[in-house]
Amino acid sequence: MGQHSVRGEGASGGAGTRRTSPDADSGTAEESGTSDAAAAAGSRAVGADGARAGRGAGAKGAGTGGGRAKNGTAKGGTSGPPGKGARGGGDGGGGKPRRPRKRRVLRWSAIVLSVLILGTAGAGYLYYQHLNGNLETDDLNLGDHRAPEPTPNSAGQTPLNILLIGSDARDSKENQKLGGAKDTFGGPPLADVQMLLHLSADRSNMSVISMPRDTLLTIPKCTDPDDGKVYPESGPRTMTNESLGRGGPGCTVATWEKLTNIHINHFMMVDFSGVVSMADAIGGVPVCVDKNIHSRTSEGKGSGLKLEKGTTNIKGEQALQWLRTRYGFEGGTDISRAKAQHMYMNSLVRTLRENTGLTSPNRLRKLAENATRALKVDPGIGSPLKLIGLGNELKKVSPERTTMTTMPFEYAGSRVVPKPGDAEQLFRLVRDDIALDGKGKRKPAKEKLSDDPAAPDGEIALQVQNGTRTATQPAAGGRASAVAQSLAGLGFVKAAPDTSASVTEDKTVIRYPSVELEGDAQRVAKALGMPLSSVKKSTDVSGITLVVGADWREGDRPKKAAKQDDSTPDSADALSGSDKKACMKVDPNFTW
């Protein structure tokens, strides 16, 4: 699996692109403005010759196809026509003028990196192509089901969801040396680190959900696009980390979407050696332990991490040891490891924002080189400029508005399963773009009646789908047929069940495809006593479609929505990104 993943995909996914994704175009907004800004930076830095090169690379770079596949099967590439870089906000996150920031380190870093890429005639363009060739891409979603895209807010902005995957692949001597377990060499990789990063629509806050690697769930059917191999849907007690070996990271994305019903825009994956190279390039990240620690058992198990009590700046292989340590931290479980990973990520973000050393061209060149070699991404962010654009979106959020959480769970033997109630609550908060830090409560949208008059009830055709399945409950049997019958009793005689669809909705929703059906859809909502906010325009349907959600598992009418609790469950173990005092507790049996 994954043997033909593309390296060097261009910004437009031109000729030479081996694998594609239905969401390949979603990354163009993140790149917006980057080419022009980079070219401008280049012109300021190197004068007239550099300016011409900067403008040329900035204009042409977005249309350049990659050309070199991982195994050499997809050769060549084509250049698209010259043109201006895209403008506007990234991935739907525009809408308001930027406020002046006290710290402009990351903005300056991006400009310096752009200068390195585009700043000199010929050489700058070739260096961009070199970085572009480093990147490896893979399909975004290998399943049959996609979670619905979020509804834009009143300013037209949409959230951004990125799945971060840490692979334990031991398919190289370097990874084998870092990963241990020689008997797994060449075996299927496991997604041992899985974190969903949610960037709010207005870019004011960021939330992260970690899923323990030994979570038991159902992995959906996935198809490997390289060889066409179909991996059937697994049983309900399959470890989530096995998803990576069923066609690639796109199956891990499909697994998350099936469980959470959160639409995922992108993924980024890194393996053992990639973590080491990235940590070296950054120059180290401070972490804390409350006692001396040595992660090694009498049987030789453990990461080998050895630190003194207090704060230590870790990088390279030591950073990898920290991220892998289970034996030695209090509890000795995968949950303890997830907490340590949260602390590392929070510290990493603070380091990147505060480290003025990252304005050094040599340091930035090394970081750019290592980052593009270490990462495997989806085609939507499969170029250096798109990654810079994505970084510009992420840097808008301060550590104070960053919240790290772990999926609420309960034990099932030595493994874990999503905790009923709490897990779905956390997923809903992310789906509804509600900040996990409890700040900035959303204002309820004003309901607006359609200007389109509704047809008579008996002439309104609609389909009814059963979307009552949740992360912890199976679908309620026969709901589509039962609700269709109830609608017929209300006069909507053209209501029909659609039993072919497999959907998941936490709240009942009515979707319509075009404005001339809006009034009809609102009429159905009114007849059922549903708020107009539950009526949504969607290109995913061809006619009026009522999706019976998990809030309507029984009865003839949906229950009146009670005031929702929008607080983050205590079981999510939330950690603020601004917490500089966080320190891992050490198991006394692993001190020295």
C-alpha cells in the first residue's frame, strides 16, 4: 500500500500527479496571497533581477505540475500558464482586517522563507522546485462516506480541520533504528499518534482532540487507489491505529469522519525519522518532569528517555523518545503518553512564536528542507507555498486560545472505547465550531423566512434518511420509514424513505439544493415544529432531504431542543496552550 504516492505535486496538481483527491482544490485558498507576497519580498531583498525572478516564480509556481513519483513511475511535469497568485483569506477564514500584532516572528519567518525560495533569479525558482520535489502526497479520504462540510458563519468563514498522524513505519534502516522491534520491519505501518486540529472559522481559537491509539472502533471500508485493493469494514473492536495499514492515511481520515462526523480538510503525517529531523531543525523544545526519569524496564522495554527533574530542552532523538514514552510517566498507559504529547505540542507552538532564532536564513533553510522531506500530506496542501499559507492561518491563534484534549474514553479490558455522552459532546462542540476554552460563545443566528412561497403540502416531494447512528449507538431501526409515514399523515404524501443512504447527524436537519426549494423546505420544518435554523442549503442533495438525527430516535415529532451544554467535558482532560507550568508526573519506579 502507498507505494506509488506522488512526490512533487504542483500547486495545481498538473501532469505528473499520480494520485488525486476529491478535496484537492480545497488547499488553494490557504495559498492565497502567498505567491504575490513572496514575490514582493523577493523583489525587496534582491533588487531588480531578484524582483523579476520573484514575480516569475510567484506567478508560475502555482501552475507547475510536480513530475516525480516515489518509485519513478510518474515522470515529467507541465507548467501551467503564468498568472497572479490567488487573493483573499485562507480556507474561508477571511472577513475581518488583521489587527496589529506585538509579535511578527512567524510572519517575518514566512517572508524570509519566501525570499529563500523566490528571491534570486533562476536559483530561487530551482530551490522552490527542489522543495516541491521533497513533498510526498497521498489521497485524503479512502472511504465511501464523507462527513458534511460545515455551514459558513455569518461572515462567510468556515472552520479548518486537519488530522495529524504519527506513523510508526519501520520501512527504512533509519526508522528501524529509532523504532525498535526488528520483527516489524517492513510490516504494515500503525497510526500511533492521531490528533485532530480544529481551527475556528474566525481564526480566533484552536482545539485539538487526541484519540488513544488503542481505541476500539469500526474502521470503514477503504480502497487503496494504488492497487485497487479493497479493505472491508472491520468489526467494532478494531484498534484505530490499524487504519493506516488499510490503504494509507486516507483510511485513518475516513475512520475519524465515520466516528466523529467531522469534515476533515487535510492531513499531515510524519514518521520516526521525520520527528527527529524536524526537532533538530527547530533547535529544541522545553519539557518538564517532576522527578528524574529513565524509561526502561528490566525486560528492556521503554523509549529510553532519560531526563533530570525540572525543565530540559529536548530535540532530535530525545524529542522522539519523549513523544513515545509510556513506561515511566505516571499511569504507564497510552493516555499518559497523549498528555505528554500535548505538553510537547503546546511548548512547540510557544517556541515557534517566541524563537527569534528562526529568522536566521540558514535555520529557515534547514527547517524548510527537513519539513518538506519529513511530511506526507494530502494534495490540497501538497506544495511549499500551500504549507506556508496553512501556517499563516494557524499562527493567527495565540497559545492562550489553544486547547488540547483527549477523546473521553472508558476501559474495555486493556483497551479503550469512546465514553458514551462525553465523547459525542466533544465531537459536537468541534462540529459546531464552539471553542473548547469556553470563551467567545457563539451568537444564535437570526432566522429569516424565505422569499420563495411554499407549494401545497401534498405537492412537496422529499426524501427521509435515517441519520440516528452516533459514535456510541447504532442507528435506530426503521426511522426513515416511520418518519415518512408521519409526514404523509400531515399531508406530505410525497415523502418517501431513502434506505440506501448511510448518514450520521446529531441533530435533525432538512437540506435543499437550490433557492427555489427553500420555501418548501421551511414549510416542512414548520409542520414538524423545527426551527428554521435546521433548514440548510446543500449541494450534497438533489431534492429536499430530511435527515432524522440522533435527537429524534423515537416519536412522531422531534423533541423540542433543550438548552445545550456547550462546556468541554471534564473527562476530556483539557490543557491550555498557555500553561507553561505543566509538568509530567513520573512513576516512582522509573526514577534514578
